[in-house]
Amino acid sequence: MLQIYGIKNCDSVKKALKFFKEHDVAYELIDFKTTPVTCKKISSWLKSVEMEVLLNSRGTTYRTLKIKELNLDDNAKKEYLCEHNMLIKRPVVEYKKQVLVGFNLEKYEGVFL
């Protein structure tokens, strides 16, 4: 079973959940707000995807914390991701040792159908 990390009210997460329901793909949703993502999990994701992919540089949390102005290296960015899960681009899908970040219909169709 695949695991989806995100928050229930995120539009991209909603699109992913709708896709999986429509195609009868079993999944488990792990909500950041009720079950924070650990640094260990974030480190494992960063072995599969680049920091620029995982870090949500368009979100409110990114702007509020002024991450861009801090000019951080990847290790410091990872610490922010660990402390502020809302900086993680959503959804993050773990499936057969793959990590997919964000919702992309073509990619989902290629991987899950």
C-alpha cells in the first residue's frame, strides 16, 4: 500500500486522493498536522529527490519564515523542513521505494496505472 504525506485541505493532496480513489489504488494518508514527519523520514526522501523538489518555496510558511532571504545551504533547509513540516511540498507519495512529490496527472498515470 502506498503512503501519502500531506494535509487534508491541500488542493494537490485532494487531487491525488481523488486520483487514487477513482482508480481503486489503496493508500494511507499521513496528515502532517496530526502526525508530524520526522527528520529521519525527510532524510530518506532527500536520497530520492532534490531539496528544490521537496521544499515548497511557493507556500505561505516559506514566505513567513523568509527562507529565501536567509540564503541557507541544504542542511539548514533540511532542519527547517524537520521543524516546519508545512514547508514540505505536497503530497509526498511513497510507492515501491519511489518518492513522488506534488501532483502530476501524467506521472501518476505512468506510475500507478
